[in-house]
Amino acid sequence: MSSEARIRYDERKLRELILYVAAKCEEDETFGAVKLNKLLFFCDFAAYVRFGAPITGARYQKLPQGPAPRALLPLKRELEDARRAIERAQLRFGRYRQKRLVPLDDPQMDVFTAEEIALVDEIIERTRHLNANEISELSHDISSGWQLVAMNEDIPYLSARVPATPLPLTEEESQWAADECARLGI
């Protein structure tokens, strides 16, 4: 069984992580829908590398502005219907309309380990200074999965262990690759 097949999606954890991230970013004027998507992606994929498993196990798809969890929109609607959060649209950063999820309820922290929350806090702090365009660019630059899959396809968690920029090859490795391409007719 592949490591991807063993990843379990936990909808409750994703719902509570959405609320937690939104609450932690309330004072961040650059926080909006785009940044929420990227923070969730960074948290899950960094947890996969650091702990061997993602926090939520959500499926992330490649979109033009970077990775986004497939379940985000239905869960945001569910949070709004339950009056646990509200999405506000406001003009920010010139002509761009920022959609900001505002929590109305505290996240249920019992679903997370202390290590998971420490990782989430670290990622939020390290990206606090980035606006939507900058965090999107970062997600493109550091995610080999985003670079490798086609638009709207799922980004495999295993790709988090592959460097986004290829490691430099030695002259011997380059020659071997050229020989193999010639042998295969490509």
C-alpha cells in the first residue's frame, strides 16, 4: 500500500484548523482567502515531512494562485451556516477585493497535538509578512508537487519530500542522463 493510500482525511481537523488559522491571523491585514489556502497547504505538507503524516489529510488541488484544499469551500459554508465563522469581502490592496474568514467561535483544540499547533504557529509567523501574491509565489516556488501536476489535479503529499529546485548534477550524472535519453530515443 502506498503512503498516499494510508493518509486519512479528518474533516473535523480541517474545519478546526480553518478556524484556528483564521483566529491567529485576525490582526494580519494581508490575511484573506488566498493566504488561508496556502497556510493550510503549508501546515499539512510540512507536518507530512516533519511528523510522517499531515495534520488533516485533506486533498489539495493545483489552482492558478497555488494549492488549495478541495474541501475548503463546503467547510467554509458549513462554518457560516453553523454561525462559527463569517466571510467578509472588503477592498484591500488597491483594486483587489479581499475575502476574509472571520471566526465567531473558538476552534476545538482537543483535535490537535501540541506539536501540530506549534508547527501551525511557526508557519503563520514565518509567513505573516507575505501578502496574497507573495504567498502564492512562495507556494509555487517551494512545492514540487504544484510544479509537477496539471491544473486542478491533486498534489501528492509525497511530493513534499522532493526538492522544488533540482539539485545540481555532476558532469558524470549529466552524461549518464544524456546517454539514457539517447538510448531511449527521447
